Amino acid sequence: MDLSKTTQYALRALSFMAQDEKGLYIAKDLHEKLDIPLQYLRRLMKDLSKAGFLKSIKGHGGGFVFAKNTEEIYLSDILAIIEKKELLNACIFGFENCLLEKKCAMHDRWNESKESIKKILQTTNLSNMNTEFR
């Protein structure tokens, strides 16, 4: 599975924020702590707010907070918003279409793996993440 840079940044930021889910986070601070380009991060945080994961608080003393409980935000939800295509539907060999009547050599085994990965993404929420940031 090849996650886009945007998805990697979103997972990095949200996982970091989940360590203190009641906290208020400023994009500039996240940029410094997580080494995500500031303008890119600001746009991403705005997109995560539009998607309902975060709430933007305007003005002096503002920033971003979680709009819902981290137990309600699953990795599959984040990927669905950020990645515009289904990552796990692609053929492992890169064929555009892997048809049932003309399957690639890994079709059946890859399907088993895809289902396992989907289950992990659908059952892992931000509160489950135990990522340490130094």
C-alpha cells in the first residue's frame, strides 16, 4: 500500500494530536514538531476540519481541536477522505484491471491480504494509536 504524502502527514498530525485529544493545536507548532511543511499543513488542517475530524477555532488563542472523540475516528475514515481512490483495489503487479477470468498470479493471495489490511484500518481508531513523538 502506497500512501500519499498528504495521507502520511494527516496520520502523523492526527496521531500526534490524539496523545492529548482535548488539547488545542496551532499549525505552526505542529509544523515544528512533526516536520511537515507549514503551508501544506495549514491546508491539510483546513481539509480535516471540513471533513469533520477537527474544529477550527479562529482568532487570538485559536487553533485546532478534535471535533469528535478519537475513539470515533478510524484510520479507514481518514484514508477515505484523503485518498480519493481505493488503495487496496489495485492489482499488486500494477495491472489496470485484474479480471476474474484473467487473474494475475497473486490475485487470490493478495485478496486475502487486502481483507486483513482493511480490517485493521476499520478497527484501529486514533485512540488506539500509541505513537511516540520526540
